[in-house]
Amino acid sequence: MYRRREGSGGLLLLTLLAVLQIAAECGVISPCRPGFSEDVYKVGLPDIIEKGQPLFTVRFVDCSRGGLVRFECNNPEDFRIEANGVVYAARDLQLSGPQTSALLIKAIDDTTQQQWITLARLTPSTQQVMELASDPAVSTDLKEITFPSRNLDSQLKRMKRDWVIPPINVAENLRAPFPQELVRIRSDHDKNRSLRYSVTGPGADQPPTGIFLIDPISGELSLNKPLDREHIPNFHLRAHAVDLNGNQVENPIDIVINVIDMNDNRPEFNHPIWNGTVPEGSKPGTVVMTVTAVDKDDPKTSNGMIRYKILSQTPDSPTSNMFTINNKTGGIITVAAGLDREKVPQYMLIVQATDMEGSPIYGLSNTATAVIRVTDINDNPPEFTADMFFGEVQENRVNVIVANLTVTDKDQPNTQAWNAVYKITGGDPTGRFSVPTDPTNNEGLVTVVKPIDYEMHRVYVLTVEARNEEPLARGIHSPRQSTATVTIRVLDVNESPYFDPNPKLIKLEEGKPAESMLTTFTAQDPDRFMQQIIRYTRLSDPANWLRIDPNNGRITTMAVLDRESPFVKNSMYNATFLATDNGKPFATGTGTLQIYLTDINDNAPRVFPQEVEICEKPEPNAINITAIDGDLMPNAGPFAFELANMPVDVKRNWTITRISGDYAQLRLKIGFLESGIYDLPIIITDSGNLPLFNTSHLRVKVCQCDINGDCTDQQHIMAAGLGTGAIIAILLCIIILLILVLLFVVWMKRRDKERQAKQLLIDPEDDVRDNILKYDEEGGGEEDQDYDLSQLQQPDTLEPDVIKPVGIRRLDERPLHPEPQYPMRSAAPHPGDIGDFINEGLKAADNDPTAPPYDSLLVFDYEGSGSTAGSLSSLNSSSSGGDQDYDYLNDWGPRFRKLADMYGGSDD
């Protein structure tokens, strides 16, 4: 603790405490009594205290009671005490003046409701920032921190009062030289023995190490490096005292070193450029935006207290002080009226932030730019560029633009305050016009939405008002220029004639004869101011029943009207006619005439179905039939059914019975009827006012049936009219067709074989039979002299690859057959002696009966054996040519006469 001199005010209290201690040592007082370790705690506090900062600790001696106690203080708004006795600041506090305040602390045992009270005197620290000089004499003025003494003889003795060491304040950014002494730590035991001092904690032996040093002998604690409050605002160290053997002689004490802030950081804006908006026409006092800056210095001191200021405004219209700023919060507000986006759309402010509470001399400052954009409001209504607009349109035209209305608006384009909306306020009671807005240029497009009749209105005068999508701002009214007059002239055109009514319905009884007059179907011309003639023609008449007079529209029939015609649907017949005027250009109109034909009894009934099947021996032996009548009720059913009298076997074999108004039952009278097809004439009569009857033939197929009562397949074929002869004919046709296909395949295969056989014969171009041979081929000159003489020198050494493979033969080659074996010819005595080689070959050829007559490599084709022609060798070559008669060559043509002259002439 710091050594302090007790004042006269505390003399009585110290005396009382000393007496209590002596009484305890003498045994007058109980050796251990529960309660606080000190009756009075002296606590030195810094001038500024942060919320949650630990201040000091009170110790409660329990004497092994085992009970739990809780702590309370008389000022819970400023201080709170935990269960371990540590007192914290409940809020930010700032102590001013040298006055000492008292804090009453109470310990309560909830079990026994026993209470103990102690007092803590809180004194503001008056120690100034320590800026130590390098003069060694300063060390003599160092404050001493003494370890609290303790009695080692008995643990039952009360300890002296514990001092709570006030924090040591050291300024940041101290200049060299280092180290600089801060405080001296000593123990009362250093008087009779040698001790060694040390400190532990961050800044000493823990990172960041080397900031604080302590002399182990003198106990002087020194600062070894400059401190930076923005990096580490305080250090918590623990001082130790041990003897030379390392034995602890004092309890460690805590030392708190607070780094005192210096103004070494400028304010920094969060953004270099700030963007804000304000509506035009805003009143003074309108909040625009807030700019903020931060200062790394202590915000609880002037070093970190920032003040804001506007240095300049660009532009300075309408005044140079349109905005102001809250110097503490940085909020920018308007202070003057007159913001008009159409004149000044944007302002630029240079804002300055200065610490030291804005001191221009000692404070550090920085600047930022605030860009304020004036947003648009609808304070300018749209105004037409002219008071009157004109347009024209042809009658009966719709969805056409007849006039373009142009407006001007000073507000920001393409916004709701600029987009125009047009409304017709007069001159169009029937709603034939509309004025949509062109999104590209904001023009009004006067458009016809309903047909206009020139004969009804020739001119329209519209009153159109222009507004914005967004209502006008308060206090702004639409001027006269926001309303315009639009005059639209209607042009007359030749309109199409029209039938009235269309379609026209008439009712007639069917069966009207030809050339009957039905009705008059005329059209009207809407052009009342044009004298035009209308002519009529037939456009659609599916049944070709009607004719229309081209001048008066009178419709007559060309054929009998039949309700049962396929062109009549649901008794209704439709015909379309065309009306054409003589205008330029001419116009046409169509009209539909609908003729409803009522029914008369003009169709006799007929049997249905027309074909039925019945078994030879049916059980039951009956068929249900009905009738079909093209007429409608009551000219149709109920029907009367009766078998005809002829042929006579009809009524003998069959009987018919009416089972309802429209159905009758046909059955066999006999028990068996031979299979076949039978035509039964049945007389059917309808129920018309003048009944009609008809004899219908019912085709009955009598067949053999299976167990299910169905005709078999053979009987179906018989019923279809195919007899045995027809079936045999069909089968014969199929067999003949198959034979033809087989013959065609055989012929194709034989043809392929012939083609392959012909390929083995001589090519037609090389066939010498009955052909004129060309003998003027005398060789290729020097090209024929390119011989391989080595083959002549060593004919037995031919390469195997030059030998033709088996199956590849020349056309003039003789057939392959086993050759007689002859002795091998001896090779030439010397490779270069061609003469010897030729002689040896000549001898071999003379002795070889199968060798050709020429000493060459030619091989002639084999023409087979048994030829009727004699051998050429049998000719008498020694006979004279003069013995032959060549006169017959003259009969062969001019080419052979030359031969006759050569061989048949004299020796001359």
C-alpha cells in the first residue's frame, strides 16, 4: 500500500483498531470471529470509472461456519458487489474534487439473519501523469508500494488492514530515453534479510513481454517501451517478494497500470463521400442525412470528443447557407427554404470533423464530402403545347390514331411526376374516343375505339385534360394550359349495304314446287347522302334450290324443297346472298336466309336391318326387325308389318308378328330350313294422314350354327355368295402364280450361270473367228528394248513372286495338265555368256517334243481335241503356190481381188 500519514480526523479510529488488535493477541477477544477482515477499507479510485470496472475487494472471515453470506451496499445505483467480495462500478462514474465518499457494505447470513458491516472510504486519485525525466535524482521521489505485513507465528492472529492499491497512470507515447522508473515495491522484511522482487502478467513475463521491468534488488518498476492506449488501455501486474532461497515472504499484490490517452489520432469519417436526398420545397428543419466520424482516442476525454462543421456549400444558390449540421451528432438539416430541383438538382457540402471538442488550435481534424440530391416532387403540372389540336378519320374505322397531343412538364422525366395521363372531359358522351399515353414521348394519342357514322356526326369537338400519375403537391393547382380542345372531322366513305333482318327466317312446307315465290330479301344502303343502286346475287345455295332477282331481291325456287335432303340440317336450310352497290369503290354486304321446312308424309318406310342371320334350327326361331322412315312424327311410326303374298312359299315358311309400334318379330313356321340366302318381301305402312306403304326385301341368311347359336366360318363364306367352284378357282390362281414365280427364279439362275461361263472364253474383241485381224502392230520402238538380261542369263533363278498364282491364266495359255519330266537344263557356264545360254536352250528345245516351234516364251491357248480341221503340219509346204486356184477370191469383194492378183497371177 502507499505509505500515508494519518490525519487528526482518523486518530481515534486508529487507536480503537490498535486496542482491538492488542486485545485479540492477549486472548481477551475470541481468537476467530466471523466478520470483515477490516472495519475500514481505504480505496483510491481514478477520476473516470467505466461501467463494469472492478474497483476493490472486501474480505469476509467465515471461521469455518459453513454458512453462506450475501453482500449489499448502500449505493446500488453506482456500485455492485459480487458474492466473492469484488466491488464493480454499476455505471460510468466521474469523480471530481478531493472529497472522500463513504460506501457502507453489509454482509448478511440468510440462515441466522446475522449481519456484519464495514466501511469503504473512496478517495479520488490526485496522482498526475508520470512523465519521468532521465535524471537519477528522480528515483528518490518514487512512490513506494509496501507489501502488507503478516504474523507468521499464528494463523489465528488478525492481519493488518489491507490496502487497495490505486491504479498507476502512465501517459502513452512517452519519448526516450528508456527505461523510465514508475514506482518502487518493497517489503518490511527486507530490513533483516535479502529479498528478490519480481512482477508477472501481460507486459512483463506474458505477451507483450518486455514492456515493464523490475529491479530484483531495489524493487524499482520501470517502463521499457512507449505505450499505446488504442492498443492496450491498461495492464494488470502482480508483484512478488521471495528470499534468496525462493521462498515467498509476502503475499502477491496486484498493480494496475492505466495508460493515459494522448491526442494522437485524427477523426476518421466512415465514408469519404456521403450521399443523401431531400425533397424539393422542403421546409427549414427537414432532416437530410447524418455523417459520422470516429476517433480512436479516449471518447471520455477531449481527445475523442468530435465536433462537426460545414466548411463550404456548392452551389451557393439560392443562399450559401441552405444547410446546417449538428456539431455533436453530425445530422445535416435544412435551414432555408427555396430548394428547387429544376434550378439546383444537387448540392455538395464539405464537412469537417475536429476532436478536442472542436478546438481549432489543439484539435485534429479531417474532412468528407456530403452529396445531397434534391429529389423531385410534382410541383409542375403538364401543359399542352397548343390550345387546339385537329384530326380527321374515316367513318367506321376503329383503333386508329387521329391526333397526337403534346405536353411539356418541368419535372424529372420518366417519373410519376412527369408521366402524363389524359382524360376526355367533354364532347364524347358515347365513349367513341380514348387518349392513351405514348410511353416513349409522353404524348397523348387520340384513338377511335368505336365506329363513327358520318351520317350521324360529321365533327367531334373533344375537351382533353392532362394530369400526372402522381397528384400535384400541396398548394399547386392545374393551370389553364393543362386543358386543350381537339377537333376531329369525320370523312364519308362508301359503306357496305346491310340486310335487315340478318339472318331472315321463313317457314315453309316441304315439297314446294319449282318457280314458287318464297320471299323478298333486300338490303339497305347506309349512305343516305349518296344515290346508289343495289344489285343482288346468290352467294351460297348448297342444294341449288333458290333464285334471287338481281334488282328487287325477290327469291323464287328452282327445284322442289325436300326436308329430307342431306343439305337440310334439323329441318333448316341456309342460303347466303350478296348485295353490291355501284359506289366507287363498290361495297358489298351479305345476308343469310334461313328456311325452316315443315314435314309432310312424302317418304315410305323401309325395313331395318336389311340383312339378318338365322340358324337352320334356331331355338327360339325368331328375329326382331323395325322400320326406318325419313319423315318425322306423326308421319312415321307406329308401323304396320305384313308379309307379301308372292312368292307363295314366303307365307308358308315364315310368319311376322308386331310386338310394338315400331318393331315386329319374324320367325320360321317350319322346324328346319335348308341353309342359303332368302329374300323376304315385307309390306310396311306408316301412320301419316295419308299413309304410305312400301315393300321392302329382307335378306335372310340361313346357316348352320355352333353350340352358341353363331354361324360357322364356312357357312359365312357360303352366305357371302362363294360356292365351291369359286373357291377352287381362287386356289388354282394361287398355284399358277406360285409356279410362275418359281420359273422366273430358275430362269434367272440359269442366266447367271451362262454369264459366268462366257467370262471364261476369249473377249469378243480378241475373238479371231470371222474377224479382220490387225497385223500392223510393229512394237513400241526402244521401249521394247528394255529387257532384263539377267533373266536370260539365269532363267532358273526367277523370283517366286513373279510366278503367276494358281487360278490366274492368260486367255491364250494352254490348259494345265501334268507335264512329262525332263532333265534340268544346265546353266550357262558363265553368267555373261549369252551365246552359250542360247545354244543350250536350242538343244533342249530340239529334244523337247512339247516345245513350241519358236524359241520364245509364247504359249498358245488350248482349243480342245477332236477338231475336224487337219493339222497345219500336214500341209505340203514344199508345193508351189502356183498349183492353187485363187480366182474365187474375186467374188469376195475389192479387198480380196488384190490377194487374187498376188497369188493367182503369173510369176511376173
